Amino acid sequence: MVFVKTHDISELNSENIGKEVVLGGWIEDLRKLGKMTFITLRDVSGISQIIVKGELNENLEELNRQSVISVKGIVQETKARDFNFEIKAEEIDVLAKAIHPLPVDPIGRVESNIDTRLNHRALDMRNQKTAAIFKLRHHVLASLRKTLSEKKFIEITTPKIIGSASEGGANLFSLEYFGKTAYLAQSPQLYKEQMTIGLERVFEISNFYRAEKSHTGRHLSEFTSVDIEAAFMDYNDVMDVLEYLIMEVYNFTSKNCKKEQEAIGHEIKIPSTPFERITYTQVINELKSSGEKIEFGDDLLDSHLRIIGNNHPGFYFLIDWPMKLKPFYIREKDDDATLSRSFDLQYGYLELSSGGTRLHNPNILKSRLKEQGLDPVQFTDHLQTFDWGMPPHSGWGMGLDRLMTTLIGIDNVREVVLYPRDPERLKP
Ligand code: AMO
């Protein structure tokens, strides 16, 4: 017999007392006391106590924790401290048995290291802390989509299999594509810019791929990027959008995800606004006064960002980078052509996002490609769209996985990604 679930556990209330319900879930705990068995049943929404008496106990022999059952029974009041109600079982259906011992303990009584948990991720999802992280991620995505839609951004999905590099650079995965070489997209950069021609404001939330041999808590070979591109906006405007979006995520999750914060053991704190906007030139001066040997035009190393991050904890924009440090599509400033209309959004030392105002003049774009050692022929499809009336536009890309780490106060993106991919990890 297979019963149809009548309630999620969290839906039970005092009105159900004395009534018959059918619950389904997995056994978190199972204790035999004489002729009675106490089961702690968990489903995605919560836990309940099931009391099993008499013959029904035979059903439970050789049943291990984490096995899946459905229970038909009567809701009654309970003396147990941890529960509001309990269910007196009338029928129990064993739907799937779990082996013993399991490779990780989902209750967390026995701690497992992150690699062991990732090797058994589906089972790790029965750990309430892990499940809470992914429930929170769901709410973050929902908040981002809601806010961007309200701001009249249209969601697009660009191809992930592409014929030439979108950003330039060497960190591309290549693959054989019907006798040709194709690549996995590093970002939606060129497509999202092109879409401003007809849709003006677009966004995409998708996975992108970087063949970076980095072994840090913030780099993955496959990461989720939140990208926007907006016609008739300047880099200051898209920084405002980014700040607003992040504040909405923090406000929404802080207010509506109390259970998740409790399970994770971290209280979401609302950042103060406005986020500071610090110029690259200011940062160089700060580093020089900390005794660092650095000159205008040098890229900021991790060690530099650690110093700046200490000086500016929390969110801040790092703006007006030298042109030579920025990709070919970034536009220069009018009053100083060595500086760009660009920014990174930082959280302490951690880079969360980068973006800027784009070049929209095709001739300048072509010469910039050449200056950066890229071949304009490789960008023919992209460049032709600039002859069709390309509006001025700006945008940014933000690492969702990194944003999640700031929200829950951890420093390893692998905790917030279902099945992370890095140079060592390709399975499961
Ligand atoms: P950028 O290369 O700076 O910019 O990437 C944007 C953001 O994406 C995240 N990110 C990563 N997260 C995890 N693992 C990685 N390997 C990884 N690489 C990048 C970071 C980073 O800040 N096209 C531009 C954006 C734009 O101008 O619109 C771009 O891709 O959080």
C-alpha cells in the first residue's frame, strides 16, 4: 500500500488533534522502549514524533535510521518537550530502506569533513544545516529575480556552448563539437550587450565556466553568475542597481528566513548604506602608506586586497580602475583616458562583482581589441551588431556563490554549491 501524504509536518496544528493524517518522510531517530517504538520522522518542513504500539512494531524490525516511511495515524497531544503534537500510528508503510552504517551522519553527531560530505551530497542534504543553506540560496535567487523584474530587467538565457572566447584570455574549456572546436562560455558578456539593442535591460542567472587552476575558497571551474546589462545607463547607475539588489537580498532573507539562520547558526546582519565608493588611486595611496611597494597601473594582488579589506570591512565599490587593467569592452573616462568607467564590488578582500560602462563605438572597440592582442576577426559576429544602432550601455556580473558566502559568514564557496567543480573535483 502506498499512502498519499495529507500534510507536510509543519502544517499540523491543534485543529488536527483527534483526526487521521498521513505523513511521509525519513526516520531521523528510532528508539524502542519495551513494546513501544518512538520514531522521529522528518520531512522537508520539520519533525514529528510517531508512537508505534503492538503488532505494528514488527514492521519496523531491521529498519535503520534514514529509511523512508509513510505513516497513517491520529494526531494527539504530547508530553514530549521537543514536539507540539505526536502521531499514534495506525499503519506504517516502509517505502525505502537505508543501509547501515551510512557514509555520513546526516544528524551531524559524527562530524564529516567537507570532502566526505561532497562525495555523498544527496545524503548531506538531510543535514539540517546543509538543507538550510540551499533553502536560503533558493530565497536569494527568488529575491534577485523579483527585484530585477520590478526594475524592468528581462531574464534571458544565452548559449553556454560558444564558438569563440567571450572575454578573451586563456581560461577557457574547449570541447569537440561535430568536428569543430567549441568552448564553454566564461560569461554572457557579448550576448548580454547585444540584447540591449532590442530589450534595453536584461539579466541572466546561469552557470559559467573558467579553466582556472585556482585552489582557493572562492574559485570554482563552474560558478553561478548573476549578470545584468542596461541600455542608457552609466556605471554609477548600475552600481546603484547592484547595491539595491544586495540590500533587498539581505533584508528579505534576514526577515523571512529565520529558521534557516537558526539551522546555519548565523544571524544575517543588514549592511549599512550607501556602500563606500573608493577610487583605485585612493587604494594605491592607502597601500603605499601601509608600506607596500605598488605603483599606479599595477594590479591588486590578494595580499593588497587583504590590507584594503581590513581597512574597509563589509561592502564597498572600488572604482575608476586604470584602462590597461580592464577588459576590451570597458569605456574610458572623459576627463582622463587612462582611467576607466569601471568598478569591482568588494566584501572585505573578496571580489563579488565587476562591471562598468561599455564601449559602444565599433571603431574604438576594434582598436581596443587589437591593443589587447585580440583578433577582431574572432569577434566579427559581435562587432557587426554595433553597426545596427547599439545604445550606450553598462552592466556587471556577480558571483552568486560568493554572495552566498557573505550572507552566511563562511569562506568556502563549496559549502553553497550543490556539486562543486574545481581542478580536483569532477565527480559526483
Ligand atoms: P569577472 O570575470 O570579474 O567579470 O567575473 C564576475 C564575477 O564572477 C565571479 N567569478 C567567480 N566565482 C567563482 N569562481 C570563479 N572561478 C569565478 N570567476 C568569476 C566573481 C566575479 O567578481 N563579464 C564580466 C562582468 C561584467 O563586466 O559584466 C566578468 O565576467 O564574483
